[in-house]
Amino acid sequence: MADTNTSRRKFLATTGSVAGAAALAGCSGGGGEETTTETEMDEDMGSEETPTATEGGGSEGTSFNRTNSTLTTFDPIEATGTASGRVIRQVFDTLLIYENAETNVVNQLATDYEVSDDITTYTFTLAEDATFHNGDDVTASDIVYSWERLAQSDNSSRAYFILDSIGVTHEMETVTQDGEETEQYAPGTLGLEAVDDKTLRMELSSPFHATLQMMSYTSFAPMPEGIVGDIEGYEGDIERDAFASSNPIGAGPFELENYESGTEVSVTAVDDHYRGGPNIDRVHWQIIEQDQPQYNYAMNRNADLFTIPTTFYEPSKVSADETDAAGRTLGSYGEIRNGDTVNYVGVPTINSAYIGFNMERVPKAVRKAMAYIANQELFVDEVFKGRGSPAYHFTPPSIYPGGANEYTAHAEDGYPYGIGEALQEEAVQVMEDAGYGPDNRYELQWTQYESDTWLQMANILRDRLSSAYIDMEIEQAPFSSLLSRGRSGNLDVYTLAWVADWPAPDNFLQLLNPPQTDTSSSAPVSYINWNSDEAEVDAAQQATDGYQRVRENQAPTDEGQQARNEAYVTIEEANWEDVGFLPVYHSISEYFWYDTVSSFSPPGGMDLSRLQFDSIELDK
């Protein structure tokens, strides 16, 4: 039985407006990258007491003040969370960068590059005057070393970026661990050559359609050769833990000034930076995890640019002046609590928020029951206050094969669990068919990061699941703890979001490639353990075969694109069948800033974490 009568027409209107705007952003220039990671959504981040601005992050001078959530590392090859990535983006430059966080990439450390006719050899020319924070010149050898760390270091979380996704040529070797033989990367075999100090050559095993976009990701940021001794051939100038927590050395426009775990982090301007140096002296982030103190901090004017947690957001206070060519809504918001009216932008970023299931622990009937009971449109309208569009695919509308219209058409034609309604009777039936009933109920543990809005949604689901013989316990956990438990396979059902590393479906759908979801492996991309029992084999094999077709058709050609598009849809439909992920919504990133920020170019679809703040100007 449906709990609302939200129509398919409303679904079309919702996805057409919001996702259509996202399509504009996604098509504004071709490329793609802060981190893709399973990450918290900004509007829900916000300690139980409200801090005041610290000496390092006060409103005096030209300190650009923001809030952040818990950081885990400043090492680019280790970072997977957006919180760390926000800081890393300021400290480290990359060969290329997303221009204004839109989807087109432009040169940064690279001044030029050439691509061979067969699209497998890339030759980069580096900026002559680029230097690291320690004064060393940035050379091609530094990049070879940095990318070797990405491929072989035990601290690397993204080795597959360079070895599998981009596919830089390399060799594998057999090693024995715990009595079992495994294949791993053979150190020093990457297809990289420092032709001279300022020329880097890279060889790919086959063409990859998003090579340049992926290299804009901070995992590929160079650091001085030998700075850390965690790979073969290097003893290191700095202890790795010190590099990752207190002394990261990059070539970005800012360098780390201060970090107090759980309290604050700040970076200061590199005045003699090779690109001219920032317009501001400092960027400061106060680390605040809860909604109320985060909101108080902004209302006390301690943050110059901020988000408003959904709990305190009032849609009626948005006054939209224009929608630009990238789909961003620009205007004002207010009055806010302190009496001010602030600047506003709504950015259709490339992301998906979802519920994930550990398929090894949660039966298929339970997963399907939750899918039937979930009403994505209700959640967007009543829980998330319209700050996004309902999700029926894991791939966001702007990068879905064929765009937002095809996204909608495919969902309308095939989504099995109801659009704009909760199918309570179907949820009960699927549980009864699996042998559950009043005397045989299922106990389910829900774990989410700390968010009032997601808690509200969880309570709605818990109440409705009860009539389908499912008793759900709700737990909130710090974001870092949730990720750690997920990687260990110690979650039943959890909530996370994925923000684009590069703007293509394979960046999202790699999380639904069954071999990469195994939490017993060293670096699972997601935590669903697909293909763990006989009941899941058919759809899991469909997804595995689909992702293999993606890998076999990576060339940036029309033929390759068509083959990938067909495989993308296959993977989405396999996920519909087995419900490893239950997509919830694609959020709009909304940012608010006081007039003290006199120069701020709103980010594009790759979002604010891709943006360096060297061009920010303040009037304080």
C-alpha cells in the first residue's frame, strides 16, 4: 500500500529541473575529479559544545574561515575522505586541475602535454619555476617517485587508480602471505620515465577515456623525491607519520600552519608561489561534527563561507536571482538568525547518497523489503527539504548514459520498487516468501554517520519496516569509525555518499563491481560483499561481466562510449535486482557567505573540495 500519491509526473519534474541543471554542469567542459570517496555530505556535518574562533582562525586580517569534519591524514595517497581532501587540495598542486571545480581540466604543474595517436603515451612538460614548500624544484623524477608511492606503498588507498583505472603499464609478481600465493604490483615497474627534469613520459597498457581527469585527483599530487621512505629504494627524509599528520610538503599555494586533532586546522599562504601566491594570508577550518554547534559557529560570524545543516535550513529564505550556464542557482538567503542576509549558491554537484548493505550479513529479502518501503521523493521533500533530487540509479543524472532524460526514462520504465510511493504490501510479501513472519522477525543493525536528517529518515524506515517483520536498531557513529567498521565488514546496513573523482559512470559503478566490494581484501572500494552466497550469483555475475566490459572498452571513442554505456546500464539493473546499494538522493550543494568574502567564484559540478582558495579575496 502506498503512503503517498506522489505521481510519476512529479518525479519527472523533480529530476528534470535538478538533474537537468546537473547535466549542464557536467557537460561544461569534459573532464572530471575532490575525492571520490565514501564520504559525509556537507550539509549534515557540523561537537556538542559550540566552539568560538581560535587565535589561528579568528576574523582578523585575511583569514578565510570555514568548518570541517574529522580529518584522517594529509598524505595524498592515503586520503579517501572529503574532510582531509579539502586541506590537501590547498597544500598540493597536481599536473592538471578542474577549472573552477567544473568538469574541464586545465594545466597546473604541467604547462603542456602531448598524446600519441594510439592514446597510450602521454608526455607532460612541467612548469620551469615550480617549487615545493621546502624550496626544491618540482621535477619529473619527483612525479615518478610520487606515483610509485601511489602504486606500491602500504599507505596507499588508491593504488587501483594508477594500476587499474588509468592502467599505467606495470608488472605483477607472486608473493606468499599467510601460506597463500597472491599477485601484487612489482615495485619499480611503472611505465613512467623522467625524460629530463621537466619532461615526464607515461605509458598506458590501453587507452583510458578519463586519463587527464583522473590525474587531477590529489592522489596524483607530487611531493619531493624520497621525502617518505615507505617504498623500496628510499629511506625517507621525514617519518611517514609526521608527513601525514604535521609536515606535508607539496607545491600548492598554501602550506600547513597548525593542526589540532578534533579541533582545528589552518594553512598559510606561500608568498613566493610559482603561480603568484594567494590573495589571502590563511585558510582556517574549525573541526565541528554536530549540526547545532556548526550552525552556531556560522551564525556567530566565525565562518566566512559555510553550509547550513538541513535541520536549520528554510527553503523559503532563498531568493534566486539567476541560473548560470553551469546550472548554478545564484542569489541570497535570509534573514538568518543573526539578522544578516547572506549570499547563496546552489550547485548541482555530481554525487549520490545511498544506503549500503553488507550482503554477506543481510538477506536479500530484507534488502528488498527496505527498497519497497523507501520513498525517495518523500525523503527529498520532507527530510532533506528539497535539497536534491530522488535517486533511482547510483550514477548521477548529469553523467548517466544519455543524460538526465535517459536517467528518468529508464527509472520510469524499470525501477522495481516504486517511484513516489512506499510499497508496504510488497515488502511484507517478500519477507513472508522468505519465511519471515510475526514469530520469526529479522533483527537489523543500521549504522549512520552523525546527522539529524539521516536520523530522521532512519526513524521513518524503522517504523515502516516493523510491519514487514524487521526490527531495526539505529546507531550513529563518527564518520571515521563508520568507514573503519565498513572496511572490516562489521556493518549490516549503513549510509554514505560518493562524490565524483572523475565525471563518468565508471567512477561510481566501480563500487558495484563485485570483486572490489570484498571486505576481506586489502582495499575494498565499498563494503557490500557482493557474490557471497548462491542466491546472489546471477546478478553479481551480471555486474562483474558488465564492469569487465567497461574495462575492455575504455578508449575515448564513440564505439568505446557506446559499449561502456550499455555495460553501465547492465550494472545498474543488477543492483536493482540484488539491492547492494539503495540510492536515496543526489544532493545539491548549497553554500552561503557573508559580504566579507569579496571575491568567490562558486564551484562547478566537481564541488568545493576541488577548489583552491588562492583567488579568494576578503574585505575585513
